[in-house]
Amino acid sequence: MKFFINETDQIVNEAIEGLLTNPKLARLDSFPEVRVVIRKDWDKSKVAIISGGGSGHEPAHAGFVGKGMLTAAVCGDIFASPTVDAVLSAILAATGPKGCLLIIKNYTGDRLNFGLAAEQARALGYEVRTVTVDDDIALGKDVKKRGLAGTLFVHKIAGQLAEEGKSLEEIAAVAQQVIDQTASIGLSLTECQHLGQETSSRLNDEQVELGLGIHGEPGIEVIPYAKADHLMALAIEKLEANLSNENGRYAMIFNNMGSVSPIEMSLLVNSFRKTKLASKIAYMVGPAALMSSINMSGFSVSVLLLNEAIEKALLAEAEPTAWQLQPFEKPVEISSPKLPDTIPYDASANEKVYQLINEIAQLLVSIEKEINSLDAKVGDGDAGSTFALTGRRLLTVIDRLPLNDTGKLLLSIGRILAREAGGSSGVLLSILFTAAGTAYTKSPELGKALLEGLQRVKDYGGAQIGDRTMIDALQPAFESLANGETTSLVAQHARKGAEHTKTIINTKFGRSSYLSEEVLRNVPDPGAEVIARVFEKIATLN
């Protein structure tokens, strides 16, 4: 499949450059390491409204920066949460004495990275509140609901209240009310195709996915392909069954997931008009690509229960629009806040440790495509890229690391991961290495220190052994290391844990909680597989 791209690792950067021809937007001058798009006219006199997440959902999130909506947006790699430091940069750049509201979509990586950035900002004296959007009704009530295009309702209402000078407390309360009164459902004929990557499909021409997310992950149900009216009726029936007020008035976002043609979108609006829910809709946003999934041939419908205050804020004029004409100008930069040094320690030499880090980093780079392919079966297909990014960064800075001081080395790796690696795996490993480094400086026993770091990962991330994550490989390996076993035995324990994830098909944690047994069976967790490969490489070096 052909795409309009130059270099795959520059897609997000070049797309932001194109967006910044809008004369009312600017970026921080730490770009592209930190990708923050911000209002050029922002003066910090009101509450800042900040959102963001992985790229690939354009025009969300940066396309909704402007008066009456977002103050700033933080852009991660495609389908990967931005780093903690990127979010922190946005907070420091946009927040004044009235504070800021972070609008977070309910994905593990976004919750962790935005949450940790909020904690760091609070520690620096900033007033920060967060809300988490979970508007997807497809998965039921037993698992955490995902954030879909209904997030844009929260952007609009919160942005308007901020523009009116409301307090952070008032805005956060209404934003939560909007979240509680929003419901979304998606349906697609195809998965999205990652730009510059090999394409594959889990659906045939006679299949459609209902209840899928915005990252190309499998839907809750595969249903037979049918006429548009029938497919729309099935989606809306599921949506309507989850509405709390049968007689209420609603606003609707009719969202193109990326590659549905304009004539099909208009046809789908007509299909929606034939449903019972149509009589309750007072306003429609779209049909348009508002929160896309790169080029997915699908749509989503989000509805918001209206009251007087919400309706007033919704109808107020907002600057950002998907169809707005604007002068074509060069990008503008605004000074980025100074962040602490990534590696605050002096470099030191240790030939054996140098070889170890070099070999592991090379491994992470070499298996990128293989792990992406594996992750595409059970996730969003970017796990390999996340680990490879870490490997490339370690190779770049290896000569600056305190290789002869284990505690400082662990802390340095933790900081590198926090700043450079996006997604949930990046921030979780950052937490692991940071906590392990702190523990090691107090008691220099590597295995026990790593176990302490792993416990912090469990505390923040919520997963335990048996939840089909990289913890299933990490915990037995660290326990073996703490017991003084050889690196060969440590690697065997990691491999056994990774292989065990192939058999775990019933879990209520993470993406696996809404994938079918057929999808999960005999497929290892990608993170656990990477961990097993790393320990197997370490065993060959001893």
C-alpha cells in the first residue's frame, strides 16, 4: 500500500510542521524532542486546558488548539503516549496562577505519562487537575472503558468555560459531568494501516468490526458485512442501550475514522437519521474526520446529554475548525521551559557494562519489525518501535553514562526512558529503573533492587503477574536474580514466563481484557517476549 510519506520516523514531526502554517499556533523550541503545540496568543491569565496523546488521530489533538478549546496539545509518536517530560513541558509553558486541566483519554500510557507529569508539576507548585475520558460503551462495565471521539466534547466545554474565566474547580467539575454524560461506539470495515509499515488484515471482505478503538486494536465483535442501514442500526442499538436518559436531548459527533469517502459519510448520516436515536439529537458536529485512526475505513458516533449550561458552552463560537481557511505561514516557536538534565551524573567507564548495554540496545533495534508484527495481533502494532527507540537512544548516550556506578546507572536509564520512550511500556520501565536505582543506592543488591522497582510498576500500572503483561517475564527473572542464580537460569525463568502468556486468555487488565480467546491463544505478550529476549542475550554474554 502506498502512502504520502518521506521518512517513517519523521511523519509526526513533518505533520506538525504543516499544521503550524496556521498563524495562530506555535510550538515549543524543544521540538522535535518535545512535541507541544500551543496557542501563540496565550497569556496564562486563565485556566489552561491541555490534552494530547498518540498521533495518528488528526485533527485531534493539535488541530483543536485555539481560542475556546485547547490551550496546548502534547503529541506522541503514532498511537503512543507522549513522554512525561513532553507533558510536563506543556504544563509549565501554559499554566499560570489559575492552574490547568489535563484531559486524558483512558489508555494506560496516557494515564501514566499525564498522571506522573501532573504529580511533578504539583511538586513544583503548579495547580493541576485531571479528568479521564472513558466514553466507549462497547466493552461493558467490567473493564475500564476507552476514550474515543467523545473526548472532543470535553475539549469544547472545558475550553469555553476557561475562556469565560471560570475557576479550575468549576471547569473540572463540569468536564467530569460531560464525561459522565457522553457515550460513543465505533464500527469499521477495515483496520487502519500504519504508514510506512507492512500491511496485513485480520478481516476478510465479508467481515466488519463493531466496538473497536482508535488504535487499530481488534473490536469487541466481528459481524457480517451488510448494508449501511443495517450496520448503523446495530451500532446505534448498542449505543442507545447505554444511555442514561431515554427522553433527553443530545448533541452528536459524527466522526470519520480516516478513509471513509465524503459521499459514504453523508450516506451514513442518512442511515443514522432512520434510527430512533435521531429524534433526540439537537446538534451534530461533522460528519468529518475529527478523531481519526490514520486511514481506518470506519466511523464512530458520540452523543452528549445536554443541559442548559453544557448546551450554552457547546454553542459558543470556537476558533479551531476542521474546515477553517487560514494564511500559509512559516512555523513560529515559543521558548521551551528548561527541564532537568536527562543524565545528571558524570560518565564513568566499565567495559563489561558497556558491552552489556550495547548488546541489549542493538537487540532492541534489531527486533523492531518482528515485535511490531507480534503486537499487531493483540495490540496496536507499535511495541517494537517503542523498545527500538529506547535502544537507539541508549546507543547514542552510552558514552555519557555512569557505567561504573550501578545505582546512578539505573537512575540514568530511568530518566532516559521517561524523556525518550513513549507509550505505557516506556513509562513503566522508567518507573522500574528509577525505583530500582533508588533502592540500590540504599542497599546494593541488584536483584532485590529490581524487585523493588517492579513493585512500583505494579503499584502505578495496576497489573500483577498473570495479567498477560511484561511482568510475567520480569518477576520470575528478578526473583531468580535475587536468589543468586546464574544468568542462564534467570533467562530460562524469563522465557518460561513469556511462554506462559500464550496461555493466559482470561484477564480484565489492559487490551487483553477485550480481546477474544481466538485472538489471544498461542500469541505471547509482546512486552514479555522482549524481556525474555533481553535476558537470553545477557546469558550469552556471561
